[in-house]
Amino acid sequence: MIPFDLKQEISSDAFVGIKKENKEYIFYLPKGFNEYKNKFSAIELKKLFFDFYKLFKKHQNTKPKDGVDNSKGIGGESKKDTPIFYGSLNIDEIISNFDETSILGFTSKYIKDDEIDYSKIGEYLDEVNYTKDNIPILTEPILQPKNIITTSPQEIVSMYCFIYFDIKTQLNEEIPEYIKSLAFQFRDKYLSPNASFFDEVDISNECKDILEKIDRNSLQTDEYLEFFDSVYKFLYFDIENDGVVAGIDNFYSIWEDMCFYYMFKYFKDDILYADYKKEANLKLNGYTRMYAQNNKSENYPFKITFGDDVKYIYPDLVFFASKNYILNNYICEYKYINNRYLDKPPMIYYKMFIHKSIWNKLQETIKEKGFFENEKNTEKCNENTDFLNIVYNQDNIDFFKENKLQEATKKLSKILYECKYIIHLIDFKYKTSDEIDEKDKVKQKFYELALKNGKILENKFVLPKYSEEKKLRVSEDQVDNLKIQYWNFRLLLEEYLK
């Protein structure tokens, strides 16, 4: 069908998938894949294509907890923004047309055969003319091509099952044994042992010839034509003209869904608000719209009031920082090596630092737990003046050995987490940093203003970036005092498809 050794480009819009332009096939990768453009092998690109298809199907099939809202799409997007898998390569139609009852019911059907049924000749001897030598002469075509009842399915079904099997194999999904049997029956009869529509050796022309032969020898029943139509459309997809071969449009709502899915899977207890219909529990303006930890509409802070009129606005995600996030971003360590003694090996100690913003807001609480600012030491944490050196009073020391440091940092991060003081305000954007516009910035600033209550806010945009690392946050940037955080597309994809 299509060899996956394709030219690779980064999509400039919301489409992801394969297009044909000027007689050349191009695989349009999602935004954030810039560093990997033209670095994917044909095998990797094929896997990526089918992963995107699975991503689309899971997004499409996951319904909101309260059922489908007729005015909205699946994830909170309007219907016009709902992702669409389309194109001339009819993968979706082959899968959606799968009907176990029709396949099993097709295992005892009539097929035409060009062979004359000579077994019935005795029934017609009294209807023939004879010569003087008593030789029978057939003056009319009494003997017709025979109809044979077979216990095997028609070959159109086997061919359909082979295509279905091939697609499901690429998707790494479970396939019923009887489908495998029918697919192997077709492949063993007509094709090579490892034949596939999605490998370098193109079998589509060979299969077109097979389909033509099958069609000549088959009865044109309604059931037959349903299978024939699916197979025909798959084999004869339009590749003469430029356009979409197969792919997903409106991909930005799928990116948002990947991010929401990950956060609700691992951090649901820390989420305050989320514009995520699949988990919605808060009714605003008469219908369920948001997820809220406290699901009382009167406590919802994101609204504008004009007299008796209330206009609600919906930030993507508001959540408390986790212990690990605090540990990695608000507490840091300083490695201190003491090599004053020439007759002894160097001794390694550690100092612990806390971010000034936390200390200034919560120092009384922190002191109550036994942590104090170490005024005797002026070392900076990695040359960062935003951190203060503190000591753990329980040991009455200015520095830690490594085991004590781990104990102290875990305790401090737990204290800060329980204060529920650090809040993330996030907008998931399927954009590049250059595409963040003034409207996006003003909206985030407005959310921040609505939530201001003395707590520490981290206001940021989350954008996609492909990385082979095993961590969520790949890198960070800044735009007009708003943080840009790049999340690992590959990690989110793997989690979403588990």
C-alpha cells in the first residue's frame, strides 16, 4: 500500500498523518517533534502511525462519566473541534465493519463454479434425442454449471479477514482465532508467508487481481457485496490526486486529553479544578462542565459578574504541587567536600536549601517542624540566590551526611506538601512557543488574578515535545513572566495507550 520510508515534516496546523503532495508521500509529525524530524526509520514511523490511530480511537471511545452532552464533544471541545480520522486509506472502515455474526454466517453459502455437474446426467436421459446408433444428442443446455454448498467461507470473507488481521497486527491488538485461521487460509493460498500491506513489498496489485477472480466466481448477494465493498475501498483508495491519505485532524484536543489522562491517573487527589468533561462533577450554567475537588458551584472562583449575570471561565487545570515536585523544585542540595586534612581522604557533606518564596511565606510553620535558617553559612545552591541554606535542628548540625540528607529532604517536602500552598495553574496548548499569542497570555493572567489568595502560583503553558527520556518535564522556557513547560509526548502517549 504505502511504504513508510517517507519524507517527514512538522505539521503547521492541527493535522497529523500522511498526505500526498506533488506526487510525494509526506508524514506530518505533531508539533514538538522538531528534533526528530527525518530521524524515524520506516519501522518506527509505521509504529507511530498506528499508535496515532489507537490514540484517536481511545479518545473517541472514552465517554464522559455523566454521558454525552449534546452540545459538546467528548473532552469538552465543541463538535466542530472533535478529532476526525479520515482519508482515502480505509483502515477505519475495515475495522468498523467487522461483524462476527456475518462472518460466521457466511461459512455455508452458495458459490458459482464453471464446472459442469455431470453427476445429474441420468436425470435427463429421457429428455434427449438419439441418433440411429442410439447416441444421445443434447439439443438444449440442459446441464448448467452446478451450485455447490461448501462448508468453507466464501473467499471474499477470507480476504476481508486477512486485511482485518493485518491491520490488527499492526495495532498490536487481540485477534480471534477463527479470524486468524481465515486470514492464514487466504494468505497461504495466494500470497507469501509474511505478506503484509504495510511492508516494503507492495502486495496491493496482486490482491486486486485476486479480488477480480473472486468476484467472477461469487454470487452477488447483499452479504457478499458488503464484504466486497470494504475490500474494494481498501485496495483502491485514491492515490492519483494530492490530499490526505490517512490521518487525524483537530489533534489539539487529543493532546489535551493525553495530558489530562496522565494527571488524573497519577495526581487526581491534588487536582482542584479541571476543564475535563470525562471527569466532570460540577454543574455551571445548568449542565456539568468542570471537575472540582469541592464540587459546589458557589465556591467556583473563575467567574465574572455583571449585576445578576455571571460569566464562567474555564482554566484547563489547577492543582497542588506534589511532594516530588516540591522536592525537585523548591528544595535543593549543595555538595560540600572537605579536603583540609592531607593525611585523610576528602570528606563529603551536604547542605540543604529551600526556595526563598516558600521560606518567606511559611517560615513559622517550617520552624515549628525543626528547620531553621543557617545564618552562619553563605554558600549558594548551584549559584542560585533564590535559595536559603537551612539546618535540621533535630541534629543541631550545619550539614548532613548523605543518609541524613535524604531523611531531612523527604520530611521537609512532606511538610510543604501538607501546607497545600504551591498551586499550578496550567493551560495545555498544542502549539509552539512562537504561537502563544496575547489572547493566551491575557487569559492565563486573568485566571491567576481570580485565584490570588496569598498562595504561591506557578502559571504556565504546557506544550508538546518528543523525547526518549523517561521523565515528564523535558525542558522549560519563559514568556512574559509565564512559564512554558514542555511535556514528554512519547511518555504521555505510552501512558495513554496502556
